[in-house]
Amino acid sequence: MGGMDTFVEHVIDGDWSGEGRPSDGLLNTVLDLKAATQLLDENYLTYSAAVTKAESAQSSIAQLLQGVDELQLMLGDEETGIQTRLDTAIKNEEQICERVQSNSAILQCLTQLSAINRELQDMDRLVQSGELDKAAQKAESIETTVNAMENIEDTHIAAILVERVNLARMNIKENVLREFHKVIAVETNANSANLRVDTSRLKGRISVLFAALDSVKDGENVLKELALYIISAFVKPVLAAQLVTHDDAESPTSEFNVHLSNDSDTTPTDEVCDLVLSIVAFVSRFLGGRVWVDVALTELAQLVLQRCYLQRIPETRTELASFHKTVDALSGFEATLLAQCADPSIERPIQAAVKRLDELFVERQCARALEQSRRAAESTAFAVYKMDTHQEWSLAFVQATVEDPDTKLASSFAQSIKEHPAAVFPQCIISESIVETVSSAYRLLNESMQCNEPGLAQRLAETAQNVLDVYCVLFPVVHRQQLRKVPALALQFFNDCMYGAHHCTILGQLAAAENNANPNWSAVARKFFDSGIRHVAELAESESRELKSLVGADNGTGFYNASDEQQRDALAKSLKRGRLALTQLCAAMRPPNVTPHMFYRILGRYLDAMFAAIIDGIVGVRDIGVDDSQVLSDHCRAAYGLVSLFHLDPEITCAYSTLTSAALVNSTDEQGDALLDSDDESDESETTAQGVRLAKKHCQMSDKLVQLADILMISRADILARRRAGLLAQYSVNELVSLVRALFSDTHERALDIDELKRI
């Protein structure tokens, strides 16, 4: 092939230089070419096949290289590569394995649930057959199995199974309690109480019932309910009776009988304690001591504490001194009773109450005193306490108020009273309720001075002040309508207030002497005084309006044409009605209902109202004839005759006249002035003289009425003369001018006199 290539190359290029002749050389060359062509043909097939194989190999190599590139690409990409596919395949295989395992676990779980369902059915059959102990054990076994199943932990199925077990337990406990109730029967009425145990039902069942309670959760609650049922149905009715007696509980009988009575004396504390312990022993003999759980035993102690201790807290120091026997009996009872408790540190209510005996004693006294004060203030009996004489405050008075067979006056209190100046409260009518309230305050203050604990002593002293404060505030609120409508009750309340203020002042001074000063004493005394004065003022104002309406006349119309027979009769009737009403009011307040001084003051208010109505009515008349003036003058003098009501029996006023110089030495000046006045109680035998003197002092309108009677009859000159002399000072210029114009004709001289009156 190399020679052929050289030959062809020379022919083409025309540069051939061979040896020999050209023809020979060409021939040889052609021959060589032919031989080469033949050789080429021979080798072509071989070469073509080789080329085809080479092309095929090249194509295979290209595919292989492409596959290598794809392989490299797949090996280099984590998301779509072979590794990812391998991982996915592995995960799928793992999921399949897990699904297989889960199916196996579910199958196993279903097998277990099926077994549990059979167990539940067995448990229900045991409950129905009465084998409660086995049923309780079965419930515990089922719950243990459920809790051990991890496959259903915290699932709805587990919750349902647990709830089903709990319901079964509840059913078991209810059945146990129901059987206990069938065993125990309680019957009570007003005269007896019976506790009976059915021993026929009891045989062989007690152990089953207690075994069931031991196997269920909170089984003690069933025993608690049973014990509390016995207490509520049997023990409480027994302890509610005053007298209780019972049969011997140690006898073989299965009944416990108690006889009840509320018509005789109260059963002593030690017998009540023995009775309760006997009830506990009786129940324990048949049902076992486990029935009396700690809560039930504490409840029994509370009931005995309430009946024999809290309801019998002493009310006096003498009773308190002898109360130790009750305390000892109760302490021994509690120790015996609570010795059965499982918890030795359980609360002991009786022991705690015994430690507070002094405090409870004080609280009892304070509560009782406040309740008595409230009842006294709210009472509608209005019982009257009539003083036979003036009340002298002294040691003897306080002893009579405080002491009784069970209460003695504290020595320090007695010494303070001896050192305190004497005081007197004037004779008058007061209510029994205020006397009771004041006595209660003295007793509380006496107790405070016998109390060794400062805090309790202060409590008693404050309560002494509070009982008076409660009465003072509550009485006028509760009886507001009666105080307005009944003058005698309003005057009695005034006396009560003065009496309360009097003793509040003394009690405050005694408390201060014992270093137990309370500034509220003076405040309560002032409250009493102000309340009394206010209600008397309201009474006087109300009754004064009534009296004015009886004797007065609007715009003077009732005093026109006074000389007319009908008008004269009308005036006489109006004065008669006024006198009758005033006489009735005086009867309600005549001493010793109130003190003479108070009587005079209120009567003066009433007369002022009546006289003012008459004066205003006459002054308002525009024209008074000669005959009219005579009638009106006589009417004024007749009205003035009412001052005779100021006259009181000298035997009554004499007692007050000897009292005034030394009375109420410990009260305020206001309190003394409200009750007494030495000038009022002077001894005068002549009714008219006494009435005139007291009228001048307590009735401001009395002189004005007399002067009006004179003005109606005298001349203008006399009127001017009296005005200049100052005898008509109570009349205003306008009033005198109106009278002159009504009495005298319209002349030049009258006009001059009127001008003169205006200048004076």
C-alpha cells in the first residue's frame, strides 16, 4: 500500500523518473497497479468490516461515555440520584416493616382488649352476685392491665376503660354502703331513739364488705358516709333532747335504745359523754372499729362540745368557778374518743375550746348584753318604771344593780364608787327597758374590773358603752311613729335619754378612774342628751300647731264682729277646746311623770303658741267696734286664765326644791338645766301667784296677752303713755298702728297719734 500511494502520487504530479523505458515502466506500473487494486479489493472487505466494527465500537463507546456521564450525574445529585432512590427504597422498606409490626401490635392490643372486656363482664357478674370483694379485686387487676398497655397509653380507649373501672368501683362502693344500710336501722321520735343491727344479714358479710373496701380506691369514704349517717340519723336527735337515758349497751341485744325528754332537767355532761361512747362501742361491736373514721370521731367531739360546752358557757363568775367539772369530763371524753383515731395529730376541738374558756365567757356576756339591749329597744311593751323617790347614786345603788347570788361587786369597783362624789337623778317616770340597759352596762363594767386579761377587760368595757349606744340609736328609729303620736311616750323617752346620759357620765368617770378610759362614754352621753332634747322639741312643735289651730283664726276672720252672739259663742267654744286639749297634755306630763322644770318649760311652749294665735288674730282685725273690743278683751283675759295650769301640788314640788341645790353634780350643765331649776320649785301656796310668776318666766306671750286686753279697753292717750313708758315693748310699731286704726275712728288726732307712735 505504501508503494501504491507513491505511484499514484507521481502520476498525478507528472514527476515520475523510473529506470528503463517508459513503456515498460508504465506496464510494470499498471501491472503493479492492478495487483495493488486486486489487493485493495481483497483488503477492502476486511477494512470495511473493521471500519464497521470500529464505528460500532465507537458508538458503543459513545453510549458508554453517555452512560458514564449519566452515572456521574446521578451519583453527584442527592435529590434525584441513586442515593436518594436507595434512601427512599430503604424508608419504604422500613415503613413496611413498621406497618407489619404495628399490625402485629394492633392485633396483640385487640387480643388484650378482648381479654379485658371479658374481665369487665366477669366483674359485672361478680357485682350482681354480691361477691363484692372479688369484684373489687377484679377492678384493680383490670386497671393494672390497662395501665401496663403502652399501645393505648393516653388514648381515648384507655380513658374509656379507666372510666369504666372507676364506675365499677363506684358501683361496688354504693353496693357496700347499701348493704351496710340494710344491716343498720334507725328509728327516732319525740320520746325515743332506736339503733338496731340486723345480725341475720350481718353473718359472713362483714369480711366481704371490708375486703371490698380494702380493694377499691377511697374505700374509707364509704365508712365515712356510713359513720356520718349514723351520727346524723341517730346521734344528733339524741343529743338534741334535754334529758337522755339509755339501756345497757353491753348486753347481747342488737338494739340500742335511748329515751328522750324535753320536759325535765338536762342530762349532766358526764352522762352525755358516756352515752356517746356507748353508741361508738355498740356500733364497733357489730361493724368493727374501722367504721369510726377520724372525721366521724371529730364530728362526735364537735357535737358534744356544742351541747355540753358552748351552749353552757357560764354567765357569772360563780358559775365559771364551778365549770371545771364539766371541763374535766369533756377533756376525758375527748381523750377516750379520739384515741381510736388513725392520725394521732388530729384536731382536738374540745381541747382547743377549753383553752379559750375565758374568751368564750367574755364573748357570751357581751353577746347576751347586746342582745338584751336590742330587745329592750325594740320592745313595744313600753313598760313604765316609776321612781318612788329621787334616785341617789351610791355604793348601795350600784350593789343593788350589779350584785345577785352569783355576782359580787369587784373590790376595785367598790373603792372607785366610794371615792366618787354622790349624784342624784330626780324622780320621774322612765321605762323599764332603759333601767335594764343601764344595769347591764354596770354589770359589764364590773366584770371588766375582775378580768385579769387586759384585752378581755377592754372588750367588756367597750361593750358596756355599746349596749347604751345601741339603745339610744335603735329606740327612736323603731318607735318613730309612736313617739310622734303619743306625747306621754315622747316625754318618757326624754326622761330615758336624760337617765342614760346621767349614767353614761358616771360610768365614763369610773372607767377613767380604773385606767380603762374610753372617750366614747362622753360621746354616748351627748348622743342621749341630744336625742331627748330633739324629740321633746318635735313634740312641742307638733302639739303647738294643733293648739294654734284650735284657738286661732286665719287672717283674723274668727275675731271679726266679736260682739255678735254667734261669734262670741264661737270664740268661747274655741277657747274651751284649746283648754281641754291643753289640760290633757298637762295630765300626760304632770310631775312625777316629768320633773316640774320640764313641765313648766313645755307648758310655756304650748301657752306661747295659743296666746300668739289669739294676739295675731286680734291684731289682724281691721275694724273693732266698742262692743267688739269689750268681748275681745274679755276673751284675752279668759285665755290668760290658762296660766293657772302652771300650779302644781306643793307636796310634789317641795321634794324637788330640796333637791336642786345638790342634784346632778356629775352631769353637765345642759343636763341639769333640762331637768331642774330651783326657782321653779319654790313653795307657794297661792295658785294664781305661782301661775303668774311661772308664766312670766316660761311664757313669753303672757304679758303681751294681758297688755292686749288692756289696749282693747284704754284710750289712745293711754296707749301712747304706756308706749313711752316702755310697757308695750313686746309690740312692734306696726302692730300698735294696726290696733289704733282698728279701735279708733279715722280722725286728724288719730293720724297725729299714729305718727307719734312711729317716732317713739
